[in-house]
Amino acid sequence: AMEESLLLTQFSVDRAAEAIFWFAQDGRIQYANQRASELYGYDSAELLSMTVFDLDPDLSRETWRGGWDSKSEERVALLARPRRKDGERFFAEVTAGYLRHGDRDQCFSFVRDVTDRRKAEEALSASEHRFRQMFESMSSGVSVYRAVDGGADFVIAEFNPAAERITSTLREDVVGLSVCKAFPGVKALGL
């Protein structure tokens, strides 16, 4: 039963959806699963002849040693920019931990390619920045409301500089307030 359990565990690790590495204290790769080969573009034999420094050009030996010196049983998560065999860099979430095995320590790492998510976050951030610039510089007064109480009332969520000039009201005085409280005359306008 123990042998079968170990066989199933090894099978699962070999075919996991994330890249899995085991590193020696000097940074040498001791194990890399199939996903690691696919993600980095190296075959298994190539990976086993490499070090963590070959995969991540931003990782210094000092930083690596510092991680070993301060290792604990807690997992560490970080964002990295490793390099594939073809030289392409990608964004990766790396979760690493340390394990004492017999008389030696090992680092195990799980690597997830998050390039698409990172690019989407950057595009969203750029879009939000463009929107904010447009909102702040337009000559028309704009107030953005958020419905509350099922639409029975509205709260001011945004108020641009033009709206401040037109209404002689400061943004910080109205954002977060009920529209009716900030501008009692809006009910007469049919809001």
C-alpha cells in the first residue's frame, strides 16, 4: 500500500499543472516535472544540468543564500521574471518552501505562469489611468453616482474638477454623501 501511494504521488507531481522544482542548497535543480519542461522549453536532462540562476537571471547568489539562511517551514510567495530557453521572459508566481530531508535541506518551488493575468492587470491599469486623466480634465461637470437601497437613493462616488467649479463645491465635501443630502434641489429635478 505504501509503494502504491508513493507511485501515485510521484505520478501526480510529474503531471501537475504547475511547474514543480526541487533545488539543492547550491541552487542545482534536482527534480523538475513535465510542466517545468513545457514552461521553460528545456527537456528534463537539460533542466537537471542547470541551476536556479540559469532560470532566473534576476536572482543573485546572495539572495539565494539569504533565503537558505532564513529558511523556515513557512512557504514564501513572490513574483519573478524567469527566462525560457528561447530567451523570452515571463511573469511567474513562485511559491517556495524548505524541507529537511535526512542530513540535507531542499527547496521545493511551485511556479505558475501569470503573464496573461499580469498583462491584463497592466492594460486595466492603463485604461483606468486614461479614464482618470479624461475625467479630471474634461470641461463638463461630471458626478458619478452609486445606487443604494435598491435605487431609492444615490451616493456620490466621483466628482470631477469641472463639477467643483460649476457647483462651487469641493469634491471632498460631497464624495460619499447621498446626492439628496449634498444637493437637496435634485429631487425637484426628478431624480
